[in-house]
Amino acid sequence: MLYPQINECREMMCLDGFWNFYAERKDGVMYDNPPDRFDSLRTIAVPASWNDQYEDLYDFFGKGWYEKNEYVPISWSGKNVYIRLGSVSGTAKVWVNGSFAAEHTGTALPIEADITNYVKFGEKNRLVVLADNTLDPWGLPPATLMDNEGRMGFSKSYPAVTYDFFPYGGIQRSVYLYACAETRIEDITVVTSPEKGIAEVSFDIELNRSIKAELWVETDDRKILCTVDGKSAKCVFQTENPRLWNVGEPNLYNARFSIVKDGKTVDCYELTYGIRKVEIQENAIFINGKKVFLKGVGKHEDFYIIGKGFSHALTVKDFALMKKLHANSFRTSHYPYDEKILDYADREGFLVIGETPFVGLNHRNFTNDVLNKALTVLEEMISRDKNHPSVIMWSLANEPCPDCTEADGFFKTLAQAARKLDGTRPITYVAHMEAEDNEPIKYFDIICVNKYYGWYLYPGQIDGSLKEFSDCLDSFYDKYKKGVILTEFGADAIAGMHTSPAQMFSEEYQAEMIEKQYRLFASKTYAAGAHVWAFADFKTAQSISRIIFNRKGIFTREREPKMSAHMLEKLWNDNN
């Protein structure tokens, strides 16, 4: 799945900005299809979640209708026109000039459709997008907007969702219209194999229709002629003394692909790629034959007002802060992030664990219906992100409850599918239960585990829980004999709260816990990496256990450092 771009063969319009919006409430007009005129409309920004733009939309979970009227240039006539939405929460439907054009279920992945037959060239076109973030216990991620009636104490929250981040709604990534020729390059798969000063580079190119033509591949140092006879082509070559891509060494190559028919360039596409090899050896991660210990964070797409909306400035800021910490990696917890974030990771030399939106799977979710949905999402994610050198591993779930018979076959099938889709990257899932309750780990390459000793377990006891923390992690290695990445550990800290001695919710407690647990874990022979939870405070449902936000961030939501950020900057610099 190629990202839209402008070149001499392709044209593109970004539709980010102000859209019309209608929130479908029970006391208002309900629609199955977009009417000629909505009952009432207001202005809303795209990309951004709707919840924080208007106070009355904070707790709106349902159907939100987006409308925009946009010219399609008359110069696009004779070309095929596509619409692409980077991410719409929940279920999305798209209409163009009253004609149904596309439907997609699942958040955090693109929706793309050919709308050529519905477009009026040289005129304004009415685009309508339905975003339905009604929470679904059989969706991915599974979530239920539970009734608070009878729910008391620690478990009570509003909205009463079943996962620990806010269920934002809306068009949360950029929207594009783009035009290209009837015959276009539809997909490219890059595979690199560096060995002893020589790297083999393989490009698999897929077209949207059959054609007999020339395929020119231009890289930084060569131009290769291949042929297309059908819907696909393959180009393989070797590069001597390649500039390898690695953490902190973001060496990127440029490639240009051109389809030439009867001397005329029909379509072309440009992409960047990195030459690198990822392996799991001796319980550790190796990039290009060099052992790498992951130091970093788990994080969310989350910020004031924009919610899960993408921001270029915020991306630059977050990476700058991670570099200041001497971090080298992060996990896209708990869903695929905007492609532009991965582009930036490619450029900055960060390692990324790319994660599916399969967060919180429990016993009732291990069904054939959910599995089929999961396989579709997995294919969409890998297809989208496979060419990013920064993505070194796929995580196929976060904190599932796999201690049942059905879970074994579920994860075995997912693991097999991931390896078939991409045989170049290790796979994992992120465990949180005990070792004996995670039998599906046997199908994966490395162990990822979240543990909160001194917080949810043995609260208030940092030193008193270190042995149990150590024994628990040892049990994972002892049972499965695989390297372990500690993907979450940490404590809530309210910025500006200080205590002596260190006590829960103080900055001192968070910093002391993270340092002691990190040093203990990093000393183990099977330790392959550690990610602190979390990079920054993020919005959650309201509850007595959450003060508006999950405050485990080492930075505030505004990106101001807590004591733990300063501690990690020194700790990770000393460990370089």
C-alpha cells in the first residue's frame, strides 16, 4: 500500500483543514445515507479527534458525519482518481457526490478507494465520510462502553471502556485525493540482505492491471531495465560496500520506479529504503550482525485538542526528546501509528516495534470471526509498513489473556500469517500474565512482557518487590528459553508532587522505581531491551485510579520533564 505522492505522473490534493460536521445523537435526526442537506452542521478540523474540539463532543460515541466540497481539477480528466484517508476511528464509510465509494472497519489503518466514476472534473465535488466509533466487544481493539450501573470502586470509570486509553473518534489522519494513469504501480516490496560487504536488494513491483512494458528502476548508483509482462515485475541487484541502516545511522537510499510503454512514461513512484538485516541470536537482537539493546519508551498518539490527530510539530518534538534521553527505540502501542511517524523514525535512526490494534484480547475474543478480522488487519498493517527500515519487529497483540485452549490456535494462525506476509522480521506479542499462562509464546521469536511490581503488585514497595520482579522475569526465560524485552514498567507520578522518602504518585517514587528495576533487568543475560511506560502522560477515561490522565509518563502531556526523564538521560548516556 503506497503512500500518495506528487511527481510528473501523479497529482495530489491534501484535504486537511476545515470540514462540516454533524454528530448523530439519539435526540436528533438519524441517517443511513448522507442526505442532500444535514439537519445542522458545524465546523471541525481534520486531522484531529472530535472529542476535544467541542465540549459537548467529549463523551460522544457514535456516528459522526463529515462533509467537504472540493474542486477536482479539469486537468485530472482522463486519469484515475483515488481517495485515501489515513485513519478513521471505528467503522468508516465514504460517499462521493451521493454515490457510495468505500467502507472500512478498524482504526489506525488507511481507507483507499477508486472514485473515478463518481467525480465531476472541473467542478466542486461533495465528499461525505461517516466515522462511527461505537465501541464493539468484537472489534479490534475490542471495547465495550459498559453501563456504569452497579460498577463501584476501583473499576468504575467514565466512559467505562475496557482499555486504558481514551476512545477518541473522528478522521484522525490526513485525507488525500490523488490522480494517476489508468495503469499504475500499486505496491512495492523491498527486501535487503546484507552479507560481508555485499547487499542483495530485491524489489517486487505490483501493478493494478496487466501490461507489457518496460520497467526502469533507478537507485542512487544505478539504472536497471526490467520488463513487465502481466501485473508484476521483480528487480534484483547487488550493492558493494553498502551504507547500512542502523540505530543512530539512518543511511537511506532513494529508488525511482518508472513504467514506460511505447517510449512514454505511464506511471512512476519514488521511495526511500534502508539496507539492514534483523536477527534474533543468543537471546538478543542483532542489526547487521551487531547486538543492539533496546532502550526506549512506550507511547501513544495523544495530545491536547488534536487527540489522536497527527501533528508534524509534535512528531519533531517527541523525537527530539527521545534523542535527548539517549533512547533508541519505541513501540507503537497499541495500534499502528501514522506513516509519517515511521518516515521520521527512518530518517532519525530509531528502532520501532510495530504493533497491531489487538489490545486486551480475552477469552471471548478468540473466535473464528475475530480471527478473520485480525488476519485482515495484520495484512493491512504489514502491507503498509513493510518497507520502513525502522520497523524491526511485529507485535501481534498487547496484554491478551491467552490462558485458554482457543487462544493457542488463534495465535498460532496469526504467527503463521505474519511470517508468510513478512519473513524478514521477528514476531512477538506483549504478555502481562504469568509465564505459565502464556503458552502461545512458543510460536514467537522473542518475549515481550509488561510488569508493574511496586505499583499494581506490592504497591509502595520498591525494594520489597525487586526479588518478585526478578523472579517473575526469570520464570519467562526459564520456561521458554527466549530473550526478553521488558516492554512496560513504571509508576504514575503527578508532576510537581514531591515526597521524602519516595512515596507513590511522587516524582521521586517514579524515578527510583524505574532506575532500580531497569538496572536489575539490564544485568540479566537474557535481557534484550527495556521500554519505560510511558513517554508522556496521556488521556484516559475518568476514574478514581486515573486523574484524567494516565500519569506514568516521564514527561507531562505538555512534554515537560519529570525527575525520571532527567534520571534516564543520565542513566542511558552512562550506559552508551
